[in-house]
Amino acid sequence: MTKIVFHKTGEDFVRIESNGHTGYAESGEDIVCAAISALLQGAALGIKDVAGVNAKYRVNEEKGSLLLELPSDLGEDKRHDCNVILGTLLASVSDIAKGYSEYIEVEVK
């Protein structure tokens, strides 16, 4: 199972953690894991390369883990951009989790 945790301070996203493989199918055939991975990595690229935020980013493909942590000193514009990107990520993975709840768990803290 993949567990994705969105950490917020007030209304602002501050960190995303994803751990585990979905187990929907064999490695290389797991479309659920591939979809979640693509969304997570796309959001990280949006934060880092499009919004230009120097976020902490760590991936371990073997363990199926990803960490994306935003710096605490973001200006208002960059904070807004990150909230839009990560809010879209939350909506996307939550939608997938509705159909595959035995493989994906999404939590907001």
C-alpha cells in the first residue's frame, strides 16, 4: 500500500511524504503505482522547476518513498504557487484513491 501524507500549517502545505508501493500488480506492470508516481514527481517538478522553489526533495525508488518539503521562508507569491500545485496534487491522488482504496491511503495533517 502507498500512504501519502500532506502536512499543512494552517491553510498552507509544508511537506508531502509518500511511502510504499501500491501492490496493485507486479513491478513494471503496476498502473496504479505508476499513476501516483507520475503525479507526485510532476508536482515536485512544478514546485522546483516551474515555481522556482528550492524545496527539499528526496526519492527512494526501491522503498517507494518520496519526500517534498517546502522552505519556511517562502514569499506570498511562491507560497500561493506551491499551494495551487499541491492542492491539485491532493485532489488528483484523492480521486485515484477513491477507486483504489485498498492500495492508496491519503491523509492531511
